[in-house]
Amino acid sequence: MTDGRPYRRRVTDHAHARKIEFAAFVRRALDDARATRAWSGTEVSRRTGVSRQTINRWVRGDWSSDPEAARVVSFCEGLGLDPAAAFAALGWDRTGPSRRRPDTPPMDPDIEALLRRLVDPGVSDLEKFHIRETVRYLAYRPPLPGSARNTDKRAG
């Protein structure tokens, strides 16, 4: 047709499909965070730096312009996901130069052992839950009083 309606419909359908695809990606990420880490929506928001309102809009597909790339990256990195999967759901072109990730320092052998247990299918879900909870507690607890001074004394 010459009035442009079929073209408009395709663009609208494509935009709608992108919203549905991204909403499904976000929903799966949230479900995974709830199931494997027992994180609430508030905890996901805190860990990712993306507000609950924004995450809820993404889940509903209720956005008129594309989500900000920085927020999408923060969301993904906070949940340990590859942002490329979110970008693919959004239909964003990823052929440009990719951001080089810094080399990660060698990992402590005890941490490696914990990670192996967390991915081992022979370890029960209950034990994995306790490992995650213990690590989470240690990672976010306030430092012990005088712990910096004790470290300095041993090093000197």
C-alpha cells in the first residue's frame, strides 16, 4: 500500500516483539535469582543498581524508548549474566568493537573449592544454599573492629 500502514505495522510488531523478548529475558533472570540465590526484588535492585520500578517496567514491556545500555549492563553484571544476551533480546547490533574485560587475578584455592561444590550435581541444593548464605554473610558484614590494625601488625 502507498499509505505506509503495512510498514508501520511491521515496525510496531518488531518493537513489540523486542519488548516481549527482553521482558522474558528479565523475567528469567529474576526467577533464577529467586530460585538459586533466594533474592527478593529489592535485593536484585540493590545488587544491580537498577531501581525496582525500572525492572518492573522491563518485565511488563512498559517502555517507549530502549532501556539505557548502562542500566542493562549493570543489571546483567549484578546477576552474573552476559550483557550480550540482553542486547540480543533487545535486537541491538553487537558487531562493533567489544569492551575488553580486565584480566582477573588468580583465585584463592578455597574459593575455587567452593565454586566447584556449587556446580557439582552431587552436592545437595540445601548444602549449596548454606554455602551461598555463608558467603553472602561474610561478603556483606561490617569489618570486625580493629581488623585492619591486626593485619598491619602481622604484615610488619
